[in-house]
Amino acid sequence: MLDPKVFKAYDVRGIHPDELDEEGAYAIGRAFVEEFEPRRIAVGRDMRLSAPTMARAVMDGAADGGADVIDIGMAGTEMVYFAVGELGLDGGIAVTASHNPKQYTGMKIVRRGALPVGGESGLNDVRDRALRGFAAVTKRCTISTQDIHAGYVEKVLSFVDVAAIKPLRVVIDAANGMAGAMLPPVLARLPIEAVTCYFEPDGSFPNHEPNPLLPENREFIVAKTTSEHADLGVAYDGDADRCFFVDDLGEFVPGDFVTALLAELMLAREPGGKVIYDVRASWAVPETIERAGGVALVNRVGHAYIKHRMRKEGAVFGGEVSAHYYFRDFVQADSGVVPFLLMLELISKRGQKLSEILAPYRSTYFITGEINTPVADVPLKLQEIKERYAPIGRISHLDGISVDADDWHFNVRPSNTEPLLRLNLEARTEKLMERMRDEVLGLIRS
């Protein structure tokens, strides 16, 4: 089964086996190899119940298509990126459905240098080829296994001075996802007191869905961080390429503020460096980057676009509101473990509580977070917004529609997969933020 709709803007994702099964996985693996002609690729898989058979089918397809496959086993998505970069491979496939519910399966596909294959960079060609069918196999290539864990651990630890990290008390919620398999050898090297929760990889997700962007999935980490009197709480998504932070007071830390903090840290190491951020972000991000002597570059949302821009600009770091954090020295890819380590170092070196470090941001920047609204006619609604706000704000069409005024700004962009509009808005005062939020939402929902 291979439903064409499983091919999304940035990856492949669908319900197993109704929309995507092992036969479809074989077709995608083979189509990727026949389309891009890589000689050697890595394949890793997450802990989902369907992942072992789906990964095997992908590898069979790739080997039949003409590539030698290195099976790195159960591995977080960023470990596939690491393997492709470290081993000098021509591409890689992570068999994962990231943060989606348990019935989903999927894939994240990259080319040489861990450069993503998205809708505008070859994924639609892979789709068309997979749906067409294939000629008889002329030569089957090899499938071998390789353990990359030790090299991966050394790589992520190279981003911090472990000796500078203090014995902080940290609650970590792996949500029965890949963080539970990836973090233990890293934690063994750190002086922190880790309170580990739901570290058993289990694709049935018996405790809660591995999607910390949803408030209901954050309830556990917030409560546990406060009850344990921890310095920090960290929650991971399913494939562990994103981490989310809760401060010592149990307050969730928005991705914009994390981007600002990490940018400042990276720019201290590379003065004058370039940092990429997405159109939804708080003013906290460009203002912090510029204050730190860096060059702030705004970009459209999505890992495929951010990674291309990272390469083009030679940017040292990139961050998205959705908690994807990209590092030039990690094959320009996103990692969930590197930001965790950097945050430990940041809190240790500052000698302050995370809530104290964040206080200036929370008292200066008033953000709504992302608010989703189903709409009947997306293009019509975007046109209405443009007509309403063009006389009073500066309009940008980089991604959806952005409106910038002196003391407020917002971005409204359509979902890639549903008839939704996503609003992110910010103002210089809380009262103005609430008034503008209600005004813009009123227009969207009218």
C-alpha cells in the first residue's frame, strides 16, 4: 500500500498499514536510490511497532535499486544524519513518524551531507517513481550493519565543556521514544543528577503521545519538574530530534526563547556568525542575535528550507519556534541532544536559575504561541488579512503572510497538510498582544 498523500512537504508520513505498508516502504527505498543514484546509504529506525519490518523493506528496496545499505539499527533521526556525514555516505533514510500517534509510520530522507529530500527537492520525483513501478532487479547490492553509537556520543559531547557543567537536578521525559535509547550513554558522562522518566522505548506509547508541542503531553514534565524541585525539565518527541524545556518554576520555555539563548551561546564562540530563524519567531531572536554581534537571517519555516539556507550562508546555528535547532558542526542538521547539553552548560556558567535567565525575555516579549484555526478557503482568507493590514503594517510573503508594525507583528501561514491557518503574534505589551490576537483571530474566524 502506498497512498500518494503520505508524501508531505518535508517527509513521508501515514497510517500503517492502511496508507503505507511494507510494500510501499520497499517502493520508496528503491525509488529513492533509482532517482538519486547513491552508492552507499544509511538506514535507521525508531521504536515504533512497525519500524523493524518497515526498515527491512526500505533496505531491501534500496539494495535492489543499486545502493549498498548500512543498517545502523534502532537510532534517533539525528543519528542517521550523523552517520551520513561521518561515514561520507551518499544519503540516508530514517524510518520514523516522529511525534505522530502510534498508528503512524514514515520516513525522513536525506542526500549526501544530510541534505533533506523534500517536496521541492526531489521527494515528489521519488513519489512518482515509486507509484510507477519497477523493472526487474538486475543487481542486488549489499546490506551490512554498523554500530555508530560511540562516535555519535563523542560528537554531541564535543559541543560542550563537560567539566563546566554543574551537578544540576534534571528531569527528562523520553515519552517511550528514541531519547530513552540515545541518552543513557551521554548521561553516563555528565555530572548531573538525572531523573529519567519513560526511558523504555515502546512504540505503543503507554504513557502519553511523544509530542510535547501539545499542552496535554507537557502536563507530566511540568508536574514532575516542580515536584522534584529540579533545575530543569526536558521533554523529547518520538524520534528525539527535538527537545522542549521547562524551567525550575515549571514554566514551559517557548522555542523562540530557546533559539535566542542558544544563539547567544553559539555567537560567543563565533563572534559575527550568522544565525537563521523562522518567520514565526519572537523579536527576542533577531534582537538577541544582533546584540550578541551576530547576523540575524529570517527564513521560511521547515527543516528542508532552513538546512539549505544554513549551507548557503555558512550559518553557525539555526532555530525554529517548533524546537528544531540546527548546528553547522553537526552536518548542518537538527539535533535534540546538542541543545540539551548546551542548556546544561548555559545554566551552569551563568550561575542563575533558568527562570532568572528567562525573566528579561518574559517581561519584554509577549507572544501568543501558535494558534491553529480551520478555514474553508485558505487563499481567500489570506487575501482578506492582507487587505485589512496592508494600510497599517509592512507586508511580507516569505511564508504565508507576515505583517510588521512598530509595536506588534504577526505571521499567518497555511498548514501543509490540512485546511488550517496558523497564527503567531507578538506585541510589546501583554495587553496589546491580547487585543491584537483577538482582532486577528476574529478576522480569521469570521
